[in-house]
Amino acid sequence: MKQLPADPGDCAHALKCELAAQVLRSFGTLRLEVTGLSMLPSVWPGDILFIERREMEEIADGDIVLFARKSKLVVHRVLSKMAVGENVGVITRGDGLLSPDDPVSPADLLGSVRGILRAGEYVEPRVYWGSWALLLGSLVRRFGWVARILVFVRRLQGHLWRRETPCKS
């Protein structure tokens, strides 16, 4: 087990993340509910992600991957693969963020998103976006308040935070 933070709240969160990582490593699949805004407009808060264990060799540019970083789980899109020491790593970035993350090593990689449950409907994760999604992603990256307004509007429409999760994998 990894070193846990001193703050009890952070410690509980770190334990949840470690448990999720162990479940994925042991059983090969995991479902996680999205809480952040970094992947807007591709992935929304409240979406349920279906994640499958993947090795670095199975990851391609454009995939949405789950990795561990500083006692947290992060879901971001792969921009490119690169050499990290003797291994191959990936450069990732949240669709709603301007700057890329530090390289993700094979040890940090947990899996990739194979499906998204959004408001009771199963959606395939997209590698390429349409024109409107590209424009929206550009606005979200440049103006953080756009993401908050989008989430607020979706909540008003009632599409967010729906708990209808079917029992299929």
C-alpha cells in the first residue's frame, strides 16, 4: 500500500482510490462516477465510466484512460505515446484543460474507458469530435466559467445526477 496523507479526509479519499485501483487490477473492470470538470465536453459530472484494465501496449492516441496520480484517480485523454526511461509512457490532457499532464508511466496506468452511462443511456467514448464539440471544448479550455455554466444548465434540465444504472457490464 502507498503512503497515506495525514489529513483524515484526504486519507479516506486515498483509500477509496487505492481500493478502486486494486479492484481494477484484480477483476479487470470497474465502474466509476465522474465528479470533475476536466473532461468536458466529452465526459460530464455524473457520468458512469466503464473502465477495463489495459496495458500500455493496448493504449492508442485519443483513448480516454484512467491512471493514478498523487493518491487520486484521473481520467484524461491520451495525446501521444513517448519513451519514459526504458518504458513507453503516454502524455494525457483533460479535454477541458489547456496544459498536458506529466507523462503517465505503465505503473500508473490502470485502464481505459470503454463506455459511458449518461442519464441512463450507454454512450461510446469518442476519439474524434464534431465541429460543435470542438468549439465547446475550446471555450471550456479557455474560460473555466463556461464549464460551470454548462453543468448548471444540465442540472436544470434534469439530465445530471440520474441514478438509473443498469446491472450490465
